[in-house]
Amino acid sequence: MTKEKAKTKQFVTDSNIPVKPIYSKLKNSKKEDPGQYPFTRGIHSGMYRDRLWTMRQYSGFGDAAQSNKRYKFMLDSGQTGLSMAFDLPTQIGHDPDSPRAEGEVGKVGVSIASLKDMRTAFNGINLGRASTSMTINATASTLLAYYIAVGKSQGISSKELRGTTQNDILKEYVARNTYIYPPQPSMRLIGDMIDYCAKNVPQWYPISISGYHMREAGATAVQEIAFTIANGIEYIQTCLDRGLKIDDFAPRLSFFFCCTIEFFEEIAKFRTARKVYAKILKERFHAINPKSLQLRFHTQTSGESLTAQQPDNNIVRVAIQAMAAVLGGTQSLHTNSMDEALALPSQEAAKIALRTQQVIGYESGITKTVDPMSGSYYMESLCDEIEEQTLSYLKKIDNMGGALCAIEKGFFQSEIRQNAYRLKKEVDSNERILVGVNKFDEKSEKKQNLLRIGDSLGKKQERAIKQLRKSRDNKKTEYALSKMQKAAETDKNLMPFILDAVLVNATTGEISNTFREVFGEYRPKEVF
């Protein structure tokens, strides 16, 4: 008996009008089809007809137990991927009992000071099924080691783990500032992670090259993709200089972009970024594997665009931005919560943000066809203009010696600051209208139910880290840290040594301080 062929799903509008997979100017045209080089129209032929984007809400606060509770709530609410936010001490390599951590523990993200904390954060969450993104940079190698160790404790091989570490240190020097070490040793650590993951954690994206923070600092859409791709070129060259082959690691590079409320320009930005990147990988780096040519990206709606005044308006802003990200072909998406201009997201606000994605995905109808904006005169004109300006920036950066040289000269920083100043002047002069801020404002605001993290958490984490140091085998910990320090003085890959240190309960601060002794700390130049 022959097996009956599965029926192909049919897509129709609410008026029962059939929706084709692809629309193009020429009938049966093969020019720039979705899933085909240069991927302007999307990296997959079926895009959201086949599978919706990953709904990955960025969250984490307080201690690991509090964050674990939020992660489970969001997963139960239909979230399809995890995204970890870390507090500042974790991001810049200080333990909770460090004087430099005072007042910051658990405030802007979860405090992860040890393997024990990471185990608690993922208690009851199967890492073999979860896909986890970690917004971590200077200490990314340590946090990835924690994650691998937690997987191991759950009986899950590192080869089965799926997720992403942001690990983009270049943009930290430009816009975000959670760096520890100077550029060269930082780039070495990133190269070590990419090399290690290619061999041992093959389903992991070891870097997410990020334009988001540069855009939030004031960059234009063109600057965002130009500077991000320039940073990507720098990372690729670093790996090639280590002897890696382009097709061995390029398929596991990922990107992270912002989506503001300039609706059509944002869609054009995403389409153009894919095209420019694909051509660079093919023509400059001679990549052959089609997956090497694909710019895969996560999108987050703009936090900078949220207003403390009339925060309910932020729900509308986020919905518009999220729709632009989807129409632009994002692979995963975080939608900001309405109260983020005031505090960390409350549970209810976080749920509304997730529901925004779900309404777009399941109710709007825009997922029924691939790249529905293609062919719009305005859209195609925007794409052409953005491409031309992006290539001009990339040529200028190449002439400076590449992204690292351009950053050291303050070029990225200066360009972003000039545009940020322009935007601020437009708001101050009412040339740029912000609803509820400089127009349609109200004298009284309704009280918001905000999430607050008290200072008592810092004391609790201090006690926990001191107890850990008392209970562990300190001889084993000191030996592992000593081996790691000696390896840092050579050109050995540091990931195995970091993992060994983590497994004997070395802390985030201890690992970072060991590297500080070898690499030193970065001190930025003032750029005006």
C-alpha cells in the first residue's frame, strides 16, 4: 500500500484569495528569488510560510532563581527561544563581593558569578531542547563554558547545544563600553571561541556581530549596517589569519540589528544588509558554501525609542517596529516591553511584548508570502540608495586599514555622535515629533506597576560567593587558574582551560582577573 502524499498547505487571504509563495515583476523570474544568492529577499525559499521566526525575549534580573522563574513563565507563554540579560558585574568580570560591583548586582540583568548560578538559572530547562542567546561580550568565553558545563551535568553533549553568544567586542569600544581587555587579546579570545565552537559546539553561533548598540547610540540605518559588516570583515580576517578556512566557520556567524520606527527604511536596511554581506563573502573571501553567504540576524526593537511619558504608547511603537523586522526577514526577534524606559520589564509587560509577536505571526497575514515588500518603487529605491552609501562607507573603512583601525582612530564614534547630535536637536526644536513627549503631552501620568530590584540582593549574592569559595576544593581551583594563566601567555586556545577552571568552581571574577594580569585593561582615548 503506497503512502498517501502529504497535502501541501494552501495560503489564502480572509477573502479566500490565494496567496502565492513569491511575487515578482516578471512571471517565473529567477532574479533574486528568496533562498538564492544574494539573498536580498530572504535566506530561505519559504521563509515564514515554512516556519515562523524564533520569538526570543531578552530577560534576566536579580539572582539565578528569579530569572529561572521568568524564563519558565515566558516559555509557558509561548516563547520559542531564551535570551539571557546579565548584570554589569557579570558583563565586566567582577564577582558580587567586589567593591566595583556594589549597587549593581542583579540590577540590569541576572547575576551569574559561578557554575552554581548557571545551573540554577537553567534548573528544569532541558538544554538539549532549548535555544539560548546570551548577551555577553568581554566574559563571553566564561559564560559559554558555564553553559557547556550545565549541559554536561544534564547529560547533553556540547555538540547538541544550540544558541548564540554575542561576543562582539569591537562594538563595545564604539558604543556599549562593557569591555575589559585591550583589542588584540580580546580579538584573540573571540578567535579562540570561534575555533573551539567549530570543532566542539558545532550548532552554536559563537558571535553575533551587533549593529544594535551603535544604532541606539545614534547611528543612521546606513551606518548601522556599514559599521556592523565592517566589524564582521575584521572578525573573519582574524579567523583566516589563524588558519581557519572560510567555509569552516562562516556558516556559524550571526548578526544582531536594531529596528526603529522608520518603517520602510528599516525593511530596506535588512534586505540590503543581506545582499551586501553575501557579495562580500563570495567576491572578497571566496566562500563557496551557500550558508557562508547568508546573513542570519536577530532583531530587537528600539529601546531608545521608548518613552517614559505615556508608556502605553510604547506598545504601538514596538508593534510597528516588530512588523518591519518581520517584513525585513529576521530569523529571531525580541520585542521590548512598554515599561522599559522606566525599569526592567514587569511580568505583565513582558507578556504583552511577546503577544505582539504572536499576533503578527498568527493573525496579520504577512507571513503568507515571502518578501511582500519586493517590487515597491519606494522600497527598491531605498535599497539601492542604502547599498550605495553602505559600500561607500566600507571603502572608506578599508582605506583606513579596516574596522579596528577605524575604531582606534575614533571614526565610528565620531560619525555616530554627529548623527546623535542631529537627532537630539530635531527633537528639541520640535522638528522631530515624539508623541507624548514634545507633542500631545499630558500633565498627569498614571502610576505604573514597575519591577524594582533591591540592594539586599547584592548582599545575598556576596554571601553566596563567599560560601562557594569556602566549600570548593581551592587547591584544584588555584591549579586550574594557574594553568589558564600560563596558557594565556602562549598562543594556545584558551577555551579548554576556561572550561577546566569552571568545572572546579572558579568564579567569573577570578577568571577575568587572571586574564587581567596577562592582558591588562583597556583605557579608551577621548574622542570629540
